[in-house]
Amino acid sequence: MPLTISAKVREKLANKKPPVTQEEIAQCFTNRTGSYLLDEREDHDSDPPTRWFIAETDYGRLLKIAFIAKEGNIIIRTAYDPNADEKRIYTKYGL
């Protein structure tokens, strides 16, 4: 499925420290070993639902990727270095 990243999200990713690139996001989809988890928090509710996972880039950078799968496309909502709590949740429920 092709990755879709809006201009607003691209700008947000470029301003992260360090920035997150579309190439890194694509690498994480390729390198993913666990499952996708649903983001069930009320303030992140979407239709279709937001899914997320944590995976490494080809260079070992760990990223959390949040996305929506819609009409054969993967629409990226955000991507960033996960915190300890997100890693713990993904290890428990995603791997």
C-alpha cells in the first residue's frame, strides 16, 4: 500500500528533533515484526481507526508510527521516537 503524508504532517515530521523522513517510515513498515495496535484513546478517535506500531529503521532508529488505512492507502498521522511507556505497551500487546 502506498504511503500518504499530508503537507501538514510532513512539516510536523521535519520539525521533530531529530526529523523523521518518509524513507524511515517506509523502512519501519518493512521491518515491523509485531502487530498493529488500535489507538483507542478518545481524543485520537478516527474513522477508520488509528493504528500504530513500533519498529526500527534500517539504521536501528526506533520509531512509533501512527496511521490510518483507507481505500488502499496508508495515511500517516505521525511518527516519532517512542517513550518508555509506549515501548512497554507495544512489547506487551504488539509483539
